[in-house]
Amino acid sequence: MSSLSKMLGLLDLFSPDQPSITPDVVQEAFGLTRATAYRYLKALCDAGLLTRFGGAYRLGPRAIELDYLIRSSDPLLDAGEHIMAEIGAARHCDLQLIGLSGNRILVLNHASHDPGITVSYGRGRTMPMMKGAGGRVVLAQLPSARQKALVAAAEGITPSRLDPDIWEKRRAELSAIRRKGFDISRGELDHGSVGIAVPVPSEVNEDPAALAMIVPKKRFDRSDEGEIVALLHTVAGRIASARDREFGAAEPAPLPKLSLQDDQLIGLPASLAGATPDQQRVVDKITAGPRGSVPSPFLAMLDAPQLTETIQEVGAALRYSSALPDDLREIAILTTAGAVECGYEWNYHASIATAAGVVDTILQATRPGALCQNADEPAATVIELCQAVVDTGEAPPHLLGPAVDRLGRREATEIVAIAGYYALLASFIKSAGFDEPFAAGS
């Protein structure tokens, strides 16, 4: 280890349990002479990184200055700040960005919007290597060799000394997380809390990051897991897009917004602080229901709270009280989203559909302009009927009849309703500027 590495390594001696260090601690940690230990400490004091307090040394004011600089200049933190605040306020949850700091998992940013949530690992805290969904999602994105090195470092050993059985178990766990694209931890870090994490996509050469949502276990238990995962993937994509624009990519043209009045645009501001009592009542009702949060389409229509309440109840009936099997219901939703070319809705429901057992060939058949020639019955029946309803505004008898025969009268009725309902949601999504490109196909 070089002299510079040893000197900077002094900073790693600080922790919540050890907020100050002495020359004796430095000597013992690095095997230095007393004169060398004092020289390193003086150099760090001169740089403002340390300050002397009696016979001990603490972190200096330069650390505060660096914290300000990284908050204002780091592309990922800058991109995530307002997006996390927007989603956290709307969903009444905590959100975290989690990444790497050398050989440690670090909470990069923390947006807190639910005072009832206990979070032991806030911004700037290092997390246990294999505990917590966010840390595991970060590790899952790394090459196997680096995963092994980090797991071994957490044990204080070299990779060659890591128990083969332990490593194989960890490797398999991380591989499974990478394949499914998310992870969930229940009470691992804080009792009564659930963490759901997804990777933050990256088009640049940098260490991986994860976006994690933290919610009370009681609320999570009555929520739709697939819906939360889909939401997080959408939010992580927004953060990645905003971050990558910091590297010089062109700013996309703003989407048109529907003007209700000359000075009022559809939807609420990022914070719900200005919500009227009726708006807040609707928000609370949706949050307390099976969704567990307020999806963006309903935020977009909250200027008419009574209408929002009625529309969301129709959606809840179609989503949670449907006679259709889960896979066919999601195929109908995806087909409608594809037919009206609403990327937000399609991306949101793609992971829900996958969790319901919809295979990739069927998913691809619901994209804009796709043909359902590779779709088996009854998926083809659902796809063709939904596309016809969106394209023509009616359910043609030659398609409605077979749907009734194969699926049932109630089921066919719900397919027609889904086509109309999600086309309506798409109009609000696009009018409020929430739409996004379709996720890449496999």
C-alpha cells in the first residue's frame, strides 16, 4: 500500500461507533511509526479533512463542503433528487438510491415522506453486504469475480479463502435477482418495514446503482407486488434518462399538456402539499386500497377529484374483482396500451403480466403494430378483440361472438371494458406528460 493510500485510508477508520481517532489508533491500524502517523494526520488537517479536538482527531469542515459539491454536481444524485421527492410525496413512502463506495454498499440519497417508517440506514450509511434488497440488487449487476471479492471483503478475508459452499449460495441468490430484475426484503434491516429494489439502468460506464422503496409491512401486504415493481422500474428509468442527459445527450422535446384553463395545467404539482380536502380524501382512499399508492394517471386527473374517485373504482373492479384470469386480464391491458401507443401503461403492466405467467412471445404480440400470429388461444382472442375495440370503437360481432363462446359473457364484457378504460387512462397519461418510450424488447 502506497503512502498516499495509507494516508487516505485514515478516513476509513471513522464510523458512527468511532467518531474520533488518536495517533495510537492510526499507528496500530497501519503499522506506522508515531512520527509518520502524526505527519499523515497533520496533512489531512491542513487539507481540512480532519480537525484536532484535544488529543484526538475528527472529520473536518472540508467533508461538509465536499458533501455540498457532490449533491449539486453528481449526475445520479441530481437526477434522482426531484423525481424521488415527487414519487415519495405522491406514494407516502421512503425512497433510496443505493450504490457502491469502494468495497461497501452505500446509501447515496434518501427521500423520506412517511414519518411512520423506521430507517436505520439513511443517507451516507454503509449497509450490510447481503442484507437489504437495495444492496443485493447493486451486487447482482456486478461481474461474478467482483461479487466474490466484495462478499469476501465483508467477511474480512480474501476471495480465495471464502467458503465455496457459502459463495455458491450467494452467487445463485444474486443470479436469481439479476434474472428477475428486482428484490424484496421483509424486515431484514428494520422490523415492520419492507424494501423493494430495482436496478437503475445505465448507458454509461459507471458502478451500478439501485432504487429502493421502503413501505410499512402492513401497507405492502395489501398492495400489488407486481404493480410496485413496475412503478419502480418506471421511476428508475426516469432517473437514468435524466442522469444520462447530464452527460450531454439532447433534452427531449416536452410532451404537450392539456390546458384546463389558461393558467392551469392538468394534474397536481410534484408535492401534494397544495391538495384540496377532496383531493386528499381521494388520495388517501386510493392509498388505503389494493393499489397501496396513487399511480400517475390518477394524479393527472385529480383536478376533478369526484371523477377521479369514480374512475379509479372502475379500474379497481377490472383489476381486483375480474372474472378474467390474471394472465388474460394483463394481456388485455397490454394490448390496449400498445394499440393507443402508451409506453407508460405498457411498461407499467409488463412486469405484472410476467408475474402472472404471460410468456415473452405474447408480451411482444401486444406491442404497437405487432401481429398476434404467434399467440395461442385464448390469448389471440383477447388481443384481436382489444385491438378492434380501440381501432374501431366497437366490438365486432365476428370477434365478440368467439370471445363469448371461449371465455364467457362476463369475461368478454370485461375485455371490452378494459379496452375503453385503459384508452381513457392513456389520454390522461399523455396529456399530463407522463408517457415514456416503450421498454426494449427481448
